[in-house]
Amino acid sequence: MKVQAILFDNDGTLVDSTPAVLRCWARWAAEHGVPAGSFDPVAMFGRPVAEVVAQVLPPHRVAAAVRRYDDLEAEDAECVLVPGAAGLLRALPRERWAVVTSASRRTADARLRRVGIDPPVLVTADDITRGKPDPEPFLRAAARLGVAPRDCLVVEDTPAGLESARAAGMRRIAVTTTHPAARLRADLVVPGVAALRVRRAPDGLTVETAPDLDPNPAPEPPAEGSSASGALSGTP
């Protein structure tokens, strides 16, 4: 694929935060009297917390419940880079990529700092009025980068995120880190970002699959010192 910019989802795509997310949902459900097993948070991955909460609580309780979940996630920001994320981001010109997440700004900042990612553009749930699967999050990121939607590639792990990208008129690569390939509608489906390589070209970026993909790579640790100005800033 030849594109001008790449828009990454965060959780499940660049970082593995699933254990922390599941801990937060379990604690939140217990505090709010939501029976265990009454909803599947994994099925809701990629959607804003407010939309998930609105499905299980009455309207008058939603706002406070969302604030509480945000507090829990901000307190438990444990995550690690997924295999291949560090190298892929280093290969990108800084003005050609963004992170687009359904997490709150506070949670996204905490997780990105933990692994040392400093995105040039970050779009969170606090920046939009309609979350994934609506196209607004990705359209907003493209506008901030100054790139036409048709020239953007989205890398996502959730059905909601991929539908958001499709509705925005963007090409899509799905990673099977949280959902099986059969549930992911994309131009290309790969095991993870370790399967991708990016080459800079005079007319943009060329995205290819990696011929030397390790099918069982070990997770990458947080960047040393977790410095947001460190190796994962997207600079050469």
C-alpha cells in the first residue's frame, strides 16, 4: 500500500493493556452492581466508555459511572508495547502518523507515557462527539495531520475501529490481537504490527508485510525510562 499517513489505534494495536482493562471493568462492575458475565468488555473494545456504560446502567447513573471508570483506568495504566511497535514507529516521519484511541485523554496519556510513545497527533474520547464506529475520530486525526482521508491507512484491532476507518474512506489493516480474523473487515489482516514494514518514498509511504515475521514473538518491554521524548517519538 502507498499512503501519506498511518493512523494507529492504541490499545490492542500498539500496546497490550488488556489485563489492566479487564481488571478495571471487573472492579467497576462490582462497584456498580453489574452482575459478572452480564456483559463482555472484550466485545466492546474500541468503543468509548460512555457508550459501553450506557448499555448497562440507567441514564441518570451514566455520567458518574464513566468518571469512576476513567479514574480506575488512570490508576491502572499497566501495559507493554506489542511486538514490532517500536521499530514501526521509528521508521515513520513524525508528521506522518497519529494515535486514535477511544480511551480518555488522561488514560491515553498515562499508557503512552508508560511505554515511551510520544505521538505527534493524539485523538481521544475527549476530542470527539461521536466515537468509533463513527468516522469522526479518524477524520479528526487526518485533518490535524493535513492529509486527505483517502491517503490515510488505519491499523486497528477491533470491528468498531475498522468500521470507523471504512466510514472515513480510509484503507485498513487489521491485527488479530483481540479478535479473530473472521470478525475483522479490512484490506489486509495480519497477526500484529510486527508483520508490517514501512519504507519512505518521495511520494509518501509504502507499507509492506514482513517476510521474516516471527509467529510467536515475545512482548516488548516499556521503553527504558518511559520517556515520552525518547526513541518512540517517530523521529529518524
